[in-house]
Amino acid sequence: MRLVVVSSLVPVRNPATGFDVANRALVDGLKALGHDVCVIGYLEPGQEPADGFDVDLLGHLQITNARVSAGQRLRWLMRALMRHTTVSSAKLLTVTPERFDAALRKLMPFDGLILNSVQLAGAFERVVAAYPSIYVAHNVEAASARENAQHAKGLVERLLFAREARHIHRLEQTLARRAAYVLAFVPQDLEAFGPEVAARSGVMPLVRHWQRPAPAREPAAYDLGLIGSWGWRPNRLGLDWFVRSVVPLLPREMEIAIAGVIDHPPESDHPGLRFLGRVQDATAFVRQARVVPLVARGGTGVQLKTIETFELGMPSVATPASLRGIAAVPENCVTAQTPEDFARALVAMVAAVRAGRQGVVAGGDFHDAQRAALVAALEQGLAVLAKAPVPAGAPQSRLPTRESPPLPAAAGKGALEPHILGKQ
């Protein structure tokens, strides 16, 4: 099949954020099944598209709040208010619906769209409605927005998040109802779409690395290491909880490193706490920790930090929310909920690692199981898409045959240079 992935950001060569990692896993899975893949979307400045698929760039666009001015964030809000849409979709309305539709038509013939999360598909919902599709729900974004409203700092912020939640809910429900099939990363997220959608949906586990990662052998540089996209509010809630409620309970001599871009780090007087900002190699950073705290406190979707930690076999202490969608928790992961239990578990785990009683375990089996389930979920969804009727009035988009090509002998192992179809 020839498939067009509609994604706010195209997959990049060096994925850093959870969204980037999920993008790569989705496209790598489609390629592993032998399908012809093209991705349409934006590219953030300084990034390069990943290898092995065609790319139709709508433009270069910075969409991370922490990296733009207050004036730009205000312009996004005004555009959202004028277009009656979400701020996350308004960011992407730098091209007209006509331009987006023309870009899709240029990619014909194709068998269907893979709507990669709500942002770009929501920005052009009437355009994508003309094509058969699979909707990939990275999270239940409306639930996250409602949670953000509950934790808002003031009335204006609370109202804005509540507005975002209403609009995202409408878009998510519309895209899911129209889709031939819906994929989510954790089973709980599918419940948000109701029983009708659940009957044509599946769970697609993720991997941080497509190839099985080598065991962690980096020398320890600190006791605890956390890394994340802290500009995403659910992640920030977990970080704030850890720094304000757990860190004060830890020994003063414990070394704690936090990596990732962060706007206004939470205050702490712990002498061993360091904020490192963006690091060159996220995987190397994780491998340099004796223990990885997994600190999610809410949100939806799967925690990519958890998946990477388990793939690398790293010792960890996790909140229950960090383990969403994880079928088998490794033996060197301890679950703790309260700040007191979490701190005690970290102290005990660090001591065990230092004494050689605990350490890295083989993460290959976890990785292989995740990847096999990912490919199987995609295959099931594509089988439904192959039989889906073309919406009335849609452009002629189907290929002469909709049969999948044979699986290549080295699926997912080769690397091709990306073919850039268009730049605006």
C-alpha cells in the first residue's frame, strides 16, 4: 500500500521528544511491513527528516512554546480564537486548506491517510475527511487539557485550557468516528472514544529505538537521572512533584541530574540537584544514571521515558502513572506512589546499585515484544483500511492494487535518503 502520514512534525533523524520518538516508531513500523510511505507536515528549524520515506514539507516552523516569544504565543491564540480551533492546530495554519488539499492531491495515488495525532488533521479536518484514514491517538489530548485547567495558575489560564479541552474533544471525537480504524498507545485511551470506536480499534505499543539497543555500559555520572520534554504540561507536573515533594526527602549527598529544555525550573535548595538543559545524546544521558526516576503524575498516553528505561534495562523507581500501557514491568523497577515511598525506594535502589546488588538487566526481550506488538497492531489496522469505502465525493485516491508487498528480508534495517518533495 501507499500511505500518507499526516503529522504536525515529520519524523526526524535524531528524535528527542516523545512526539518525535512516536513519529519514528510509527513510520518505521509501516516501512517494516513493506509499505510505501510519504509524510506531509512541518519541520522544526535545525532538524533533518529521517531516512527512508518521501517528505512533503509544508514549511519550517517552530511550534514549541518555550522557544518562541510571548508575542508569537499571543498571535497563535488570536488565530485560534478567529478560526474557532485549538491553539495547537492554529500554530499549523500557516498554509490555507486549499494549499494543504493541493499537497495531498499531488501525492496521489495513495490508499489512505494515517492521521498522526490530532494537531495537523484537526487544523484541516474538512480536507482529511475526504480520504479513508487511520487515526493514531498519541494521547487523549482533551483529558490532558482538562487536567491542565485544574492545575492552572490563574483564572485566565484556567479558562484558556478549558477552551482548549472543549475544542480538542470535538476534533478527537470527529477524527476517531470518521476513521476506518483507531490506534492508541495504551488501552485506557481508547475508552475515551466510546464503544463504537472501540470495536474498530487496537493498541500499538511503542519502542524508543527500532533496533534492539545494546546493554547500558556507561560509567555512572550521577545517582539519579531524569530527562523529558518539560514544556509539555503533564510532564512538568510530574517534574514539579518530584523536585518539590521528593527531592527534599533525599540525602543531601545524592547527585541528581535533570536534562531537557525547561522554562523556569522549579526551585530547590538540594545541593546535589543540577538542571543540565538540552543534552547531546539522550540515551547516553540515561545510561549514565545509577537509577532513573519515572515521575509521571497524570496525563494520558504512554510514557516514552519509561519505554526507553526498560529497553536499556536501567534500574528505576516509577509512579503508577508512569507504567500506563506496560504489560510486563522489569524486575529492577520498583513502583511507589507517595513522596515518602518514592524517596525511600530511590535511596534503597541507589544503595543497591552502588553495592552491586542491583543493576542493569537485559532489556532486549522487552524491546522485541514491544516492536512485534507494534507491527501486529499496524498490520491489523491496515487490513481494515484496505477494505474501507472511499468517502462520497472524494478524489480518486486508490492504487490499482491494495495488496501489501512482501515483507523485505531486512525490514527496518536499511537506510535510504529522504526524498524531499516540496518546500514552502
